[in-house]
Amino acid sequence: MDIFYNPQNDKVFEALFGRSIVAWNSAETDVRNLLLYLASDHGKVEGLGPRILVAELGTRHLCQTIQAYAHATLEDETAMALVHHVSVLFDN
């Protein structure tokens, strides 16, 4: 009997690991969509400009950029706080 944990033989581990990857990808897509909305002047600007901006950002830059756009485009303090909160959660 092997006393060491071997995740390759553990179907529960594989399922949970796969589920966490799907959840992470979903969260990243949602944050990118939120930034795309802010970068496109709340959905008013069409075209590739905002999409190219969002597509090229890594996780750290995505968080910093979404906070900058929130402060630049949102007038409501609650909305700014919510976007900041999402950014912090995503970054952590």
C-alpha cells in the first residue's frame, strides 16, 4: 500500500481541480467583460479598440486597469467601490 498521496489516482481530486479551473476561467471572463463594458463607455463604443485592450491584459494589469476605468468613468461611489471590490477579490 502506498502511504503517499498520489493525486493521479484520485478521481475526486481530478474533479475538484478541473472544477476550480473552470471557475477561474469563468471569473476571469466576467472581469474582462466588466472591463470591456467600462472601456467601451458603458457599451456605447463599438469596435475592436476596447476588445484589443482587454485581450492583451494579464491578471495583474487587468485588476489595475479595471480600477482605473472605474475611477475614470463611474460617478456613483457605490459602483466604484463594487468594481474595486471585484478587482481585489479577483487579484487575490
